[in-house]
Amino acid sequence: MTVTQKDIAERLHLSVMTVSKALGDHPDIADKTREQVIQTAKEMNYRVNRIARSLVQRKTHTIGVIIPDVSELFYAEVLNGIESVTRSANYVLLLANSDNDPDTERKSVQTLLETRVDGLLFCQTEKNDLSTVLPKPATVPIVLFNNASEGLSCDTVRVDRGSGAYQSVRYLIQKGYEEIYFFYTYAHMAESRNSVEGCRKAFRESGLPMERLKLVLCPERRLEQFHRKAAEEIEYRQRRIGIFAWDDEMAIGIYRAIAEKGLSIPNPVGLVGFDDIRIARYLPKALTTVHYPKFEMGRIGAEMLIRRIEGLESRDTEHVVLDLKLIPRETA
């Protein structure tokens, strides 16, 4: 049988209002009474009725999180960062996996809003247009992570992929690689366009002919597609080849294609990834990559959202861009 505040009040000969205030740590309640109520609640196995409390407070103390692929190591680290904040702030996470499907993503947004979450932490699928997914005007605070806002009025926390591409290609050129391949996906996204421009900027500064920069667009971000594209596109013409991959997971598919061609890493082929997921350093040759501060992005995004929920942020919008750092290892 469910224990209620009324049951506690009857046992202690107190009013229900006094019990409610004591459990809510209200300053009107004396310390002795508060301790007595809390101890009795424990003895009676009382559990807070979150639904009832949310109706009174008009808050559910829940935060919705939408990510494109729950199986990715990248998002596992982001979620750790988010939870490091929400747990201590007494918010519960409701996680939705869009599975990189636009319809699933739209339904996830709708479901979480209908569940009356206090706010949303949202990383869009690469296949969707944010303007068609999020409500206008927003009914709860929203923080986008790993995405630019693309004209939407909400807080964001992300990295500058263009800077990461520039650092990677410049590094490969400085290491003596004469032809550079950039394997990427979803050309319509700002992150992809910025990455392409970062590659071109590095080439312009180097003085190498632009035709030695090979931009290879993969239809989707899938390991098998990056593997197949690398097998089809990479040609060794007696010039050292440097390859920059969209991210570390896709770099693994490219790594395999290089080996199948009988080419050695890092000479004549160098490989640089992006993200610095944990498995990257445990490949046969540890992957040179760009470190993406994933935990920090989750932590900062959660802090931004809770400030909005609790009315502690007065600025119209806040946009945080985290620093990237190239990590030289054994593949380039």
C-alpha cells in the first residue's frame, strides 16, 4: 500500500501541510520537527509522488535528451557530462534515440514535450532541418549541442569543425603528405561546409595546387560506406597520401580499406580522425586525431539548460564554442 503524507501526519499528530513543508525543507519548520518527519518518512518507506509535486510546482524536474545514435561512443561521453550536472541538481534524464531518422526525431521531440519535460538538450540528426523539428516559439528552454542553431533562437554549445579540418590538413601537409583526401558526409550541413572550407584554407596557405585536395562525399555516415568509398577513391600515384576522416569511427573503415590496398600507415598513407574516442588509441597503430571535448560539451550544455529552467540566465541566447586540439599519434 502506498504511503502518503497524510499517513505520516496521522502518525506524528501533525497537519499534512506541516509534513509537506518539512519534506520540502521549508524554512518555517523547526529543525526538530523536520528531522522527525524525515525519519518517520524513511521508516514508513514514503516515496515522493512526482506527478502530484509537478502539478503543484509546475515543474517535473525532468530533462529530455535527444541524440542521433545511442550506440556511438561519442554520445556515451557526452551523456556522462550531462549526467554529472543533472544528478547533482536533482533532475532526471529522459533519453530519446532518434536513430538518425527524421520522423523518429520529430516524434521524440513531440513525446518529450507532451511528457512536460522542463527543458530539452538536443543533438539533431544530420538528415533533418531544425526549423521543421523544434516548436516555434519554444515552449521550454532548449540547448542544442554539437550543432549550430541555423537561425533558431536558442542556446548552443559546439565546436568549430572548420578549425579542426584546417588544423588536420595543415598538419598532414607539414608532415610531407602531397595529396590530401577529405572523406565527409551530409554536404547540406553547416558543419560539413565549414570543414570543406577549413581544408581549402590550409591548401591555400600551403601553396600546393588545389587539385591535390580530393573531397570525397559519402552519402551517409555509415562505416561500410566510408570503407567502400575509400576503396574506390584512394589511388597511390607515387605521392604520399594524407587522409582526413569525418570522425574516428569512419576513420576505422578507411583504415581497413588502406590495409586491403596493401598500403602502409603512416607511409605512404597518413590518416587523421576527429573526436578522439577512447578506442582510437587502441587501433593497430594509434590514430592521430582531433580531440573533441565531449564530456565538457555535455556538462556545459546541461549547466546552460538548468540556468534557463531556473531563470538564472538573462541573455537572449548564449553560444559556446569549445576548443579543439590535434593529438599526434602513430597514423600520421
